[in-house]
Amino acid sequence: MLAAAAGAALLIGATACQSSPAAKILAAGPSKAAAAAVADPSRPAADVARDPDRKPIDVLTFSGVKPGDKVGELVPGGGYYTRLLSRIVGPQGRVYALIPEGLAKARPQVLDPIKALGGNVEVVLIPAGGVTAPEKLDLIWTSENYHDLHNAPPGAPAPSIAGFDASVYDLLKPGGTFLVEDHAAAAGAGPGVTSTLHRIDPAQVISEVTAAGFVLEAQSGVLANPADPHTAPVFDASIRGHTDKLLFKFRKPRR
């Protein structure tokens, strides 16, 4: 039952995410490593309660993360995906929690839940406008925060998205993956909604990331919600936790 459901869920849905006819349709069953990580009884109850909306088995399977991988997770929040990625990559792998220096300085408490994980998880403070890590990575993961890269603090200069995506490209190994999950805006919504609605037009993500040299390898509608009108901020009670989400897998070419 689980395998059939997850396999079906990885098919591309008819959503705002469906903006590139070249992207592959995926119909594989769930990875055993992803299913085992989600079933881990040590996971916090608060994380488990979010699973029906976040569909972690499907998202992790879609990403292709596997044991031994070196992963960079951008702004991991409370560690929902950090714990799962850590378990999947195992003792031969590594998860680098990539947290902006400015965020860590302004809100040092954001480091606490990630530092507490220990083991194969390491906090890396990254400079404004780019990503760094102690080694080249197999996967860079951003969940629900790619849109925030566009939002400069009051009085600060506008960030260079091209520069950021280029740094992601440089940090990945040839053939590496850039996984982007985020709250979808309506098609043609314009860049301003990244700060007002905390959403982003899927076509904008594709345009920006492929401009850095990535290829859009696949997209999934597993997190789609066609009932989302795309007009409310993601924190609004009418839609919070149930937004329509884009899910893209970009590949750095092997060359």
C-alpha cells in the first residue's frame, strides 16, 4: 500500500509547478532509506504530526538522497528534514546545516536545535549571498526558503540571486543535485510576492536556477494543492500548512 501510494505520488501533477515539458515524469516507488528514516521511532512527535502535509517519503525519494551522500541543507529551521537526511546518509555521509551569518548573529537560538543533533550533522555559517561548505557536495537542499533569498533586510542592498545560484553550482560535485521545494505563487505573479506573500512563481525559479548552468531534471506535483488560490500569505490561517508547493530537482551537468 505504501509503495503504491508513494509511487503514484511521484507522478507530475497538473499544478502551478508544471511549467517545463522537458522535465521527466517519475513513477518509482519510495526508497527504502527514506521510508526507514520516516519510520524512525526517535523522531519528535511534532515532526511526525507534519508528515501528512510535508510527505517526506515522497520528497526524499524524489531528491535521490542516499547513504554516504554529502548534503548541504539551507536554513534548516527546527531540523525537520535535517534529522531525516542525517539518518539516510548515515555514518559515511554528512549533513551541513547552511545558516547565514547574519541570521545566526541576529537570532543565535536558531542554531540550538541543529547543534543538538550532533553526529553527522555540522553547522556551517555562510556569508551573505552564497553557500560554502568544507567539501564538495552531492546534494544541496532548500525547503520553503528559496523565496527568502530575494528578500533583503530593511536598508540592505538587494541580494544577487544569480550570485547565490552560481555558488550553489560551484559547491556541488559534477552531477550533483539542487533540490528546491517552495510555496508556489500564481503564474506571472512577479518578484514582489516573495516578500508580501512569501511565495514564488515556479517559472521564476526555473529561469533563475537554469541561468546558473543547471538542468531541470524533474519536477513533482506531490506537494500540489490545486485548491490554493495563491492570493494569501503562506502564514495566513486560511492556507497555512496547506499551500500549493513547487518541487524541482536540478542537476549540475557532468562535464
